[in-house]
Amino acid sequence: MAVDFETRGLDATDDTCQAVGVGVANATTAVYLELTPQNAAPVCEWLSRKRVVMHNAVFDMAWIVKYTQKLAKLEMDTLGMFK
């Protein structure tokens, strides 16, 4: 499952920064979920149980950790394909 976070701010450890949305896609379906203070933790909890593909996993995974203190199962970080 591909995952991409959209944020207001760049530092997940900064309490003034927040995830505002997340795109999630598999081979047949793609959705964008708007994140709010009320639903960010449950969405990230669900993502933490999935095998994920990310582009710049250090950044995207930090948001899952912020809301759940858990890591998702990283299948691939596509950023490494371009270095």
C-alpha cells in the first residue's frame, strides 16, 4: 500500500505541526483522507498495521509515530531508488 502524508509543517516532533491529510493507494484503489485532531490517531493506528511503500519514509513514518508511537511495516522507500 502506498502512503503519502500532507502536512502543515515539516517536523512531526513539533506540536505546532500537524498532518492534514494522507493519500493511500493499492493496485486498484486510491483515496485521500483529510486528517483532523479527532481522526489522525485512528487513521495512523490503522496504517501502523499495514505493509507500506513511501517516498521519503523518514518523513512520512514520523507522522505515524507521532500519533501512535508505532512504526508501520515498511516495504520500500522509493526515495532510495533515486539516490
